Amino acid sequence: MEKRLHRSLTDRKIAGVCGGIAEYFNIDPTVVRVLWAVLSCMGGSGLLAYIIACLIMPEA
């Protein structure tokens, strides 16, 4: 089975980006969300990356 990166439909808080990344790497979604929050606090790059990922990643 081919592994594909997509936005999660089941584990989503806003758009499912963090849940999809967590499913792809088989890690806890909370870890991804904490890392995203840290990136957002460091110059706002996390927020920009989240918006881009939301636009580019297809839904499951």
C-alpha cells in the first residue's frame, strides 16, 4: 500500500494538516501540534507553513 500525505478527516482541529502529518509519520498528533505552535511563535513561519500546507495537501 502506498503511503500518501493528506489532510486528516478524523483527527482535525482546524484543517487536519497536523493530523495528516502525524498519520504519515505514525506519531502522536499532539507532538506535531506542539512543534507547529513553537514554529508559529518563532517569527510566524509556522502559521505561513500551515496555510500553505492547507492549500496544497489534499483531503483523505
